[in-house]
Amino acid sequence: MSISRRSSGTSSALQALASQVHPVFMLPPVACSWFGAFLAGETSLLVGLVHSVAIFSAVYTAHVKDGYVDFYGRGEDDDHPLTRRGCVLALVGATTLFFACLAALWVLANPGGVALTLPTWFIGYFHAPQLDTNPVTATSGYPLGIALAIAGGYYVQAGALSPVAVAFAAVFLVLLSGVKVIDDAQDFEYDRSIQKRTVAVALGRERARTTAYALMALALVAVVAFALAAVFPPSTMLAVLGFAAVAVVARRADPELATMLLVRGSYVFLALLLFAVWFRPLS
């Protein structure tokens, strides 16, 4: 049986497997792994690479499982590039790579880093259909994975957590939870029809939108507070201004355009935070 639903052969199989790499959603977790590493100070590139590959494998697992459930289980998607067998093989391959990375981190780094990284696979694998039907877990799954990527990336380098690493992880958890509420609102009608209780379905569109922007505002206020308390470098407030500008524009847009703007705004937010931490221009 072929791996690809569209044609047979090695090239088609590789293209089908590669189709599950979604850069828009996979780049931030990998980047946050490195962000955690840079926060730690002196960075082992080998350890950082292994941890980032583990995070990539966890997110790849999430995409494959989510696509499998949506197409073969729920009939939500109109098409899917992988056959059932292809999905299983992709899941086995990604899971094998993930746990091989954990084994390497155990040897190269420390058990604590492994303990912080392991939950990312469970979040990815069980996102659909177990976690994505509850308003809290449907919203917080991806953001929690990002937070763990930061904390784990820091821990495998430093051998312990610090207040600054925990604070950055918490900021991203809250900020991206707000973005995820907006993202889920795109599928409001369909989710409601299958009783999939996202925040938008549970609260209604307007209350969900208010909740989403309140979460994002809380995260930005937290960055300012941490900067004033000297937990974050002062220049991290530039990231607040960058994301706030995007959020103001997104506030007037429909859920699809708002999601596109906010996701890309989160890239700007991360880039400015990385700049602030690495170069500390106002310190």
C-alpha cells in the first residue's frame, strides 16, 4: 500500500510526508527551543540542535495525528496527502526520532531537561481527538508546547530553571493562548455543529474575542512589569510595542485575517525578545 494517496513511488511518498511540515506553526516552537538556549547564556550547539529536533518531532507528530483524525476520523477535511498506512508510518518515524533525541539529551545534558521535553510529545499526539474538544486544552495545547520548548531549551543548557526562563515561558503561554482563541474562531460554525467546544463555541464569538485580547494584553503587561522589575532586559518593552501595533490592526479584522496577522506578530514579538536578550541594547 502506498504512503501517498495521490500516486505511488518514492518521490510521491516523500512529498506526502513533507506536506505535514507546516512552517508557520512549526517554526515558533523550534525557534523557542533556541530562545531558551540563548537565555541560558553559554550554549552547546549540539545540545541545542538535539533539543530543537525533539521539539520539531513533537510538532510533526501533532500535525500528522491531527490530519489523520480530521480526515479519516471526523471527515472534517476534504483531502489528505497521506494514506492511513502513511499516517501510521509518519507517526512511528516522528515518535522514534523524538525518543532518540530524549535519549541523547539524557546523555548529553540532564534528566530535568528530558522531563520538561517529554510532555511536548503527549500534547502533540493527544491533541486530537482527546484535547481539542475541551475549551481549556484546545486553547492551551500549542501555547503550552511553546512554553515547554523555552523551559526545556533553557534547562538542557543550564541544568536548572531560573525565574527569567519561567517568566518568558509564562508570557508565551498566555499570549499565544489569546492568539489560539482567535484562530479557533475561524471554524466556529463547524465546531459548533459537531459539538467541539472551543472557547468561541463555549463563550460565543464576541466574548471569546474579548477574552482573547484580554489574554494578549495581560501577557504584554507582564513583559512590561518584568522589565521594570529587572527580570527582563529593559529593551524587551520594544517587543510589547511591536506586538501591540499588530494586535490593534488585527482587532478590526475578521478571524482569518486576524489570525494571520497575530501569528506573524508573534514572530516579531519573539524576534524582538531574542534581540533584547542577546544584545541588551538598553542595559
